Amino acid sequence: MTSADAPPSSDAPPSPAVLRTLLTLGVVLVMLATTGWTAIRHHPAPTLSMEAALAAWARERIGDAPPPGPATAPPRTVAAWFAALGQDRAEGLARRHPLVVGNLDGAPTALRYRANRIGLRRALAAERPRLDDPRLSAEGRHEARRRVDRFASLLKPGRRILAFDPTGTGRAAEVLGDLDGARRVSVIVPGVDTHLLTFQKTNGRYTAPAGMARALYEAERRASPGARVAAIAWADYTAPARVGVDAATGRLAASGADRLVRLTEGLPGTGRVALFCHSYGSVLCGLAAPRLPGRVTDLAVAGSPGMRVESAAELGTRARIWAMRDAEDWIADVPHLELGGVGHGADPVAPEFGARLVSAAGADGHNGYFEPGTESLGNFAAIGIGAFGRVVCARADSACHRGISGGSGL
């Protein structure tokens, strides 16, 4: 046997590719050991079914024609259809099909708010009897109580619910401000463990979508009093349950990206839109980026595990890409790579990624980016209102607002 035919020495160090593979597999094994293949939870039987609502919608006829398909008709087609329909017929559809109309991108905003109030009242009426159902376990009754409390909270006067689906773990989206008249719209895209029961929190208020949006909206109004701004707490996708296998792959982010694109396509008016994507939400935003409409001018990520690309240029969008990470954020220890569908690619705060790096001072870990008084929230507000000259750059990128003209805001 010649030296060329000899097997490689067992003492030779593994290649970088092998090391990356082993590291990725190690991360997955840790996730499996700590969370299992799936997060098993006790869910109540659905009291209202989106599947049934969609079937009833498909049977509806206006004249001899069916209504637009929620998953197939572009939002602009939906908007034109409702514009030609007339208010009385539209109100009738909202009463008969609240779960569909309330979640239909392109439908008039005020009509969606009214439809979702109808849907919430029906969901609340259906859920209340379960509080005393002897067939339910104590855990089941506790979850029924939480759902009743959530429905009642979303029904409070003044709340503008843009999306509501009580099926399974549930989805919701809420608007702060006048969405129809806004010149700047900020959309919060949250991450893991986002569902109806975590949409808002009493403890850790600013770690939940509703609290994040409230903090950002109020910061924008302080930064630019009288500005025509709106914010959306968008928890209208199926997010991974805890940090597990789903969180390490892009499957749920891909379906969520489809929903996010439809949301942005269906927003009323012509105001500019900024997306603020936290944690796994940034994976979703990365997958949505190439298909976002031109009015989405800014995409900011915080605590990102990656955007499933190797550089900002690969996102395929003309939107400005901003990134931040707090020094104590544990996400920094997650391997920023993608291999065989596991992992989410390069680190957005690495200088070579090409994002505009901004300060996250005061955020205090992975869930503190929207805490009032932090530099991270102040930077989000400045981006949201277009006041780029007020953005505080990270030390790694002292000129994060380079090349931006007209950065004085509203």
C-alpha cells in the first residue's frame, strides 16, 4: 500500500465542516433533551373553528358570485371587492362570518375591528360554560379561565383588534393609533411562545407583543409629538412552542412569512412601514424580506438567531436592515450557521453581515429590548418615525446611519 492509499491518520484534526456539523447536532440534542420533540400541552377543544368559518365563507354568495378566497385573493383584490360591495352588505358579512372578515387582509380596517369584536363576544360566550365543566381536569379549567380572561381583556373599550382566531393556541393582532391615517406604521414581529395567552402579560409586560407595541408606540409619540404613527402587535402566526426543534428550523417561520407579507400588502393608506423583529421573529422577517412591498422601508432585528441568509444583501430587499443585541443576551451563544435545515445562518450583528448596527444599551438580556428607558427602545422609536439622525450606533458600527438622506423624521 502506498502512502497515497493509506487511510487518514486517526490523529488528524476534524475539518471545519465536520466541527460545524457536530456543533449543530450537539445543539439539537441539547434542545431535545431539555424540551422534547414537541411541547406537549393541554389545549381545550376548540370552541370556534376557523376551518368551519372558512367552509361557511366559501358557501356565501353575493349575487351569484363567491367572495374572495382568504388565502388566494391578493389583498388589493379584497380591498377592491369590499369597496364595490357597499357598507350594508359588508356589515352583514361581518356579522355572519366574523372570523373570516376579521382576519381578511385587504378588508376595511374598521370593518375588521367590528368583526373581531363579534368574534370575541362569541368566543367568550362559548368558553364561559367550560369554567365549571366537571369533565375538565383542574388544568383544563385553569386554561379555560385564562382564555375567558384574555377574550374579556381584548374586548375592553378602545382596543382595536386587527386579527383574532381562537382555534388551538390562538392568534391575535392589535393596532395602536390610527392605522388608516398613519404616515408611519411599526409592526412588532415576536418570537418563540407567541400565542393568544401570551399576547399580553401582567408580569413582564414589555416581553409580550401587546406590551412591546405599546412601549414602541408611546416612545414614537414622545419622540415626535403629533406625528401620525401607528403600531401593530402582530401575533398572527403559529410560533414555535419553547426553544426546541421547531425553533431551530425555518418551517414555522416560512408559513409565518407568508402571513406577514399578506399583512404588509393589505395595510391601508400609503404610509411607510417598519418591521421590528425579535428573536425567532427575525427568522420569519428574513424569509419574508424578498417579497415585502416597497412601502416597507426598514427592517430591524433584535436578539436574532439568524435570518437564514449569510449577508444583508442576500435578503433581496431595498429596506434598510438594522440589527442590535444586548451584551447579556444568551442568543449570542447559539451557533450562527445553517446545516441541513437546522440553524438560521449568519449572525446579523457580525460586521461582515452588513446590517446597520445600533446600540441595545439597557436591554438587559434577551427579552428587554422594548423596556421603556432603554437605548434599544429609543433606537426603535427613531427608526420607526424615520428620525435616523437620532439613532445611536453600536460601537462596532459608529456610522450606522450612513447613506441615509432625509433622516429628520416626521
